[in-house]
Amino acid sequence: MAKTRSLLLEFETDEVGRLARDSKTERKALIKAFSDPSDIVRERALIAVVEIADPTVVADIVKALSDEVLDVRIAAAQALAFYHQPRTVPDLIKGLKDTSTWVRSHCAVGLSKLLNGPIWARISEDDKEKFIEDFPDMTEEDVNKFLTGIKMRPSAIDRYMNWRSKGFDIEIDISSLAEELESSPILLSEDAAASLDAAKVSGASDEVEVILSELPDELRETLPPEDLKRLTPASARELVQKLKVAIPSEPKKKKTVKVRKVKKVRKKKKLTAQDDLIDKLPAEVRKEVGDETLSTLSIDELEALLSSTADAEPEVEAKPVEEELDPRMQLLVDKYGQEKAELLFNIPEVMLEGIPEDQIEEMDLETVKGLTQALEPRE
């Protein structure tokens, strides 16, 4: 069991199936894995059991249809659909009521192989209930009428009525797998193969191999071997054509994205109350204290500093301002402060006329310096 479990955890389901075909001990270990504590092991065991192509295992597979894990139930339904044995009919019908679309789908496929005619995936809930609950109490005539109503074919009705009369517990007819195994990857034991002359189990034919050789090796290696064994020359040609369309002729070159450099625009700084107080300080005070230090002072500290400088006797008071300042300079000082006025004074008045006063007020000293340089008359 340890070896089987280890292989299943590694997803070596083909190898597990091969071992189970050759050894009764491995076969028992595989069936025991249907009830393993790990849902991964249970699911993969049900996938592997298809490889042994032994219809007698369906009695054990049926139990997994009630597993609490969805993937396990799906694997069980898929295995039962492959084996399509009469004794599984009642269980497949119950599977039509599973909450999972996948489980219902596989059960419907299995029923279609056994009892062709109706589209089992689409029969109503009432019809499912009739199969499960009402049939034991229905007369043969009522059952026949009901089956005709769901469009089951006459031959399938006869088959169903015969199986029902025997409680579906009839001798397994292994020849019913012949058509499935003719194009199936399932490898039979020597005894089973001998009993199925019609079943031809082999790899892809030489003609199919030639067609598949048109595909790149790396792509062909991704194709499941079990699917390759099912291919006919016609289906192989169709597969190759579809895959060739999907293969790009040349690898796409990565687009080069050109990044345009964007010139960073300096946003005009709006004067705050703090800036306004700093501008009102005398130039000598600002020079002595330094702009960097002034920028760290609070409004209260700046107001106190401004007040103290206003009380101090200015050193330049000996010279009347009127005598020292040009009328235009005085106007600029009154509007924008001393430092900004000194910068603006160097710009021809005509050039300043086109700039709104509020815009000049919003300019910081660095911006004004840049403006001065830009508007500086050139010889």
C-alpha cells in the first residue's frame, strides 16, 4: 500500500494502473486507496483504476460517488462512465442529482452509453425521482410508458426492463467494452485481452506518427499519450492544423516604449502669512538672521521679531527715504517689499506692464530672479 500511495501522491496514475494489472496485491492496494484519508489519494486512485480495465471494480467505485469531496466524486463518476456496467445504472441515476455539474455530466454520459435515447443531463427532477423512488411500485406498463415519454429508444427500454427484472445485478458482459477499448489507451491484462478479439490496444499508427511529426517536439511532448493513442489519421490532421494556427511564426518582439521627457514646471509658490511677515522685515535683519532660519520661525516669533525691529532705530534714518529712493522704486517697495522691489526695479517698466500685479505678488524671490534674467535687455 505504501508504494501505491506514494505513486499516487506523485500523480503516477499510469504506473499504478500498470502495477495493479500485473499484481493482485497491487490491485487490492489500489482499491483500498479509494478510502484513503487523503482526498488527493482517493481521487487519483479512481483515475488510476480506469487503467486496469477490470469491470469488476465498479462495485468499489460506486461507494466513492457519495464522497464528501467534490473532486473524488467527479473521478468516481468518470470511472463509472468509462466502465458502463448495468449494475451501476441505479447509482448513475442517483448521480444525476449531485450538486456538481461535473458529476451530473459524467453520470449522464455513463447512462447514455447504457441506455441511449434521452438526454440524461436534461431530464427533470421529477423524472429523476421517479427512477429512484417510484419504480419499485410502478407496473411494467407504467414504467414502459414513462420511459417512452422521456424518449428512450425501444431497444434501450427492452434492455432496461430486462436489467430491472434482475435487479441490475447481472453477469458483467466484458464484451460491452470492446468498442470503447478499440481506440482507448487502456492496457488490458493478458486474460482480458484474449477475451476481446475485437479490442485493439496499441500506440499511434505509423500514419498518425508521420502527421504528428509536423509539430515541434516541445509541443508534441505536452500532448497526453492517452489522447495520441486515440487519434486516427483524420483527427490527427485536424489536431495538427489547429495547433499550427496557434503557433506564432516568429516570437513577438517586445515593443519599445519611448518615454518623452517632461520638463518639470516649477509651481508658483503662494505667499503665506509667514512669508508676508518675513518680507516686512528689514533687509539687514533678514541678512543677519538668514532666510533658512527665518523659515523655521512661527508666526508669533516673526511678529515679535518684526515688532522689535520696528522699535529699533534704523541705521539709515539719517538719510530721508524720499531723497534716496526713486519714485518707481518706492512704489515697488510699497507693493512688493524691499528685496522683491530691488529685483523688479532692474526690469524695464514697459516689460512689467504686461504682468498682473497679483501674479507678481505670488512670485517668490527665486521666480523674480528668473524673470529678471529672462527680461533683461540684450544688446
